[in-house]
Amino acid sequence: MSLQVPSVAHGRSSISSETSQGASLSSDKTGKQSTASRSSNPLVGVSVEQLLQDAEKFARDNGLDDHVEIIQKGALVAQNPEDFEDIDMLTEDEKAALRHEAKKPWSQPKMLYYLVIMCSLAAALQGMDESVINGANLFFPGQFGIDPGFMNGGGANRNQWLLGLVNSAPYLCCAVFSCWLTAPLNYYFGRRGAIFITTVISFLACIWQTVTDTWWHLFIARFVLGIGIGPNSATVPVFAAECAPSRIRGSLVTMWQVYTAFGIMLGYAVDLAFLRIPNKPHITGLNWRLMLGSASVPALLLLSQIWFTPESPRWLVSKGRHADAFKSLLQLRNSSIEAARDIYYTSVMNSLDKQRQPSRNLFAELFGIRRNRRAAVASLLLMFMQQFCGVNAIAYYSSNIFTQSGFSNVQALLASWGFGLTNWLFAFPAFFTIDRFGRRKLLLVSYPWMSLFLLIAGLAFLIPSREPRIAVIATGIYLFTIAYSPGAGPVPFAYSAEAYPSSIRDFGMSLSTAWLWFFNFVVAITFPPLIGAFTPTGAFAWYAAWNAIGFVAAFLLVPETKGQTLEELDNVFSMSAREFARSQVISLRELPRTMKQIGLHRETKTPAQRLAEEA
């Protein structure tokens, strides 16, 4: 049934802001809310009497007859979430629950953390799918007759391109095919169903890789693996974002990257474990086959547990299943008042999204509306930079890089495992900082250091002595990883998962992940011939330059999103890219004056205030 919502024009309520005599919200308290929050909340300005009537009708129309009173209370809290203390209808226990939510955002139900664990397991599966090929690269090329002479110089050769093609096969599939399955899979099967189906495909493809006998056979098996990777990478961050409370949403979604890094590290550990496995009769290359098949284990664990998590409340609301969405929220929130607030506000915003964007031309919705276009530009930029920062060139080929710099196979895999461990451990700070300092600041700190450390690693290849050369190369790569892991690593997926409005979130995330996997494919297929053509020093310098470009682009085009609900982000992306870039340039020009004033302990004045004084 349809939801009764306030009459809205351009995102603002057209209903008079008069309140009944029984209004429980004082005007001075209401004024404390930020302008951004108020202007993005369509419930602001609706009279209490009208709001209670709407909430009652919503409850009765959607199978929530037994919860009318709590839904009404939730609607009042949704209207003024910061001023719940002044809502007379709330009991003391309900106010205490809301105080607890505000003061202790990490005190959440066990079910929410169980859901995060399942999302983390899905991320670890992807990480293993990506990294186990690293150790296998030392063996299968020779067995299949495509040994590339990886870093021997003399320009790119056919075998270098074939090695890149086999490595990049899943990401080619993600870019051209599988990521575009995200929207239909989610539409028909939900978040959990999409994760289950793609994990089944990943499991089968992992087994398939173990029985291949030619390079093109392995290419096909890995291409099918991409059918599992693409929609999974687009669905899991959205699933976590839609279930998480706004105060800790960024941190919980960041777990995707943290545990992708864990899976990458685990993949290197598996490579080490199977390195010395000897061949068996009629089984040549048993070691690399076991490496590639090992990712089937986390896939089985995920398949056995995913259905024990609740479905995304926002997805259920989008399907008109409001009663089921409320049940889901009761499992994901500490109190019924929190669940009632979230179900009502989410339902209102879902209805408004449908009213404002009736077209089903998804590309027109995404790029024809400024708010959506700005979200897409920022998300696509970050997804591009996550690949062209150079991290996956190292993730896929570090063993080859280390062996060609002087390491033995065992030493190369140990060094690769060290890269994976560093990537994982230094991703954890983002868990605590992404909602404290914001997505934008983490990016702007990461890119300059990444550029510097890649340049150091690349120049180290020119050192003639073996011991100093491998020491500086390894140090440069590890320092690059330390800079990458808390910023440029976790932010892109967290940012993309929250940037798009609910009406096109599935499509927007499909586009973002397809974009990411396309450039992942480009990096994977071109790195071997890039080294052959440019030498290792030139290849590393190439990606160092891209990190410098990424810093400038993020500064000019990526707005901050921390602390906003998924619905309030409409305001964040309402400013045009040109206006936002201009504001950032102005702020940069003002930096010396601001720093001087801080040093003199004087109050900083805005440019507008100074212009007024000069006039």
C-alpha cells in the first residue's frame, strides 16, 4: 500500500509549520538543528497533529496495526531527532534509549555485528580471489608455455600480454558483464539473495580453476569467477550501509576494505603454505592448483551463514514490505523507538524519491539530475583512483616484482605476505577515523605520501647492489601500503555505497563497481607489458604521477559525507562541481591568512565578513 507523506516541493514541505496546542517541541529547541539537516528533512514544518495522523495511517495501511503508538512516536523523533527530550509522548525508557544511542554509538545489538561479520567474510572471500593468483603466477605460466620473462626489458612481448590477460580475466568480466547484474539480482532476490547466488558462482569457479590444463582454459574459469566477484562487491557495501546507524555507518562499511585486505593477506599465506607441495602422478602443478582452489573455503562458510542475517530494511521498504522492514530493524537496533523512527523516515524518503524521479531511464536519472550526477562524479573518481594508485599492480604481481629484484621464490612470497599483512593492519585505523575525521581528509592525506613512496620504490631499481636494492624496494612498497590502507583503500567503497539516493542506489553502485573493475582490468593486463616497455622505474613513476593527480582531483571534486544520513546527503551533492571546486580554491587562498590569524590568537573572519567591513 502507498505511504502517506507530506506534500513536498523541491524537497521542502509545503505544509504550514503551525503546530497544535499539544505540540511537544519548542521553537527554540527546534532552531538548534542545523540548516542542512532541517532543509533535507521533509517532516520539518509538518504539524504534530498531521504527523500523528500520517503515522497512524502508515501503520494501519502496512500491517503494523499493533505498533501504531510506537510508529507515531518514531515519526515525532524522525521530525526532530536532536530534540527528543522535548517530546512529551516518549516514556523515560524511550528517551533513555535515544540518549544511549547518542552517547554510545558502538553499543549495538549482536545481530548488527553478526551481519557485519558476514559482510566481512564476503570481503575476505574477494580478497582471496584476488591474491591467490600472485603465488600461482610463479608456476602456471611455465607449465602453460607463457613464461613472460616478466621484467627482462626489451619491450612488451606476447607472453606478457597473455599473463596479464589471465590475471585480469575476472575484472574484465566484472566491467563488461557481471556488475550490470547487480541491479536485477538485488531487485528480484534482495541483498542476501544476491550475495548467496554470487558466492555459489565464486565457489564453483574456484574449483574449476584447479582442473584447467591450458592458459585459455584458466582464462575462461577466471572470467566466470568475475560473475561472482562483480555483483558481490557492489552489493555487500550497500547491504552494510543500509543496515548501519548513520553515526557509525562509515566505520561499518569500511570493514569491507579492511577484510578485503585480510583476504588478500590470507591468500598470500595460502600461497606460502602450498608453495612446496610436490606434484602427484597425473597432477602437474598441484601447488598452484591448491592455491587457486583455496578461496572455496570462505565461500562455503558464507553460504552456510548468510541466511541467518536480517534483510536490508531499506530494500524491504522499496518492495513495499514495511512490516518485514520493521521486524528487521527491531533486530538491528537496540530499542523499538529507534526502529520506529528509522522505518518511518526511511519510508517517507523512499516515497519521495519515487515521486521526484518517476522515470526509469536510469542513465537519465543518474546524469540528468545534478544531485545524482555529482554523486556519480565523486564516486567514479574515487573508484578510478583506487585502481590507478597502483596498489593492485603490487597485489597481483608482487611475487614477480620481488623475484626479479633478487629474491628467491620463498623470499618473494614472504615479502608479498608482508605486503598483505601491512595492508590489513593499517586498514584498521580507518575503522576509527573515517567517521571522526571524514572521508575527504583521509584521502587528502593518503595520496601525496603514496606518490612519494612509489617514486622511491621505483628509483630503487636503479641501485646496482642487490642487498640495498631489494631493501629499498621492499621499504618503499611497505610505506606505500601504510599510506594507502587507511585512506585511499577503504574510502571509495564506503563513499560510493552512501553517495547515491535510494531510487538509483543499485544502479549507481553497479556503475561505480563496473568502473572500478574496468580499471582494475586495465592495471592487471597492462602491468607486465608496462614494465617491459617502461622498465620497473618508469612503471612505478607512472603510478606515482597518478597519485599526485588524484590528490588535486579529490580536493576539487569530492565533498565530505560524514555524519549525514543516507537521505540527508541530497544537500551535500546539491552544489555543482564548478561551485564546489571554486569554494575549495578560495579556501586554499585563505589558508595563509587563516593560519596567521590563528598564530596571533585572533578570531578568523570569513571572506564575506571582510568584504562587508571594507564596504
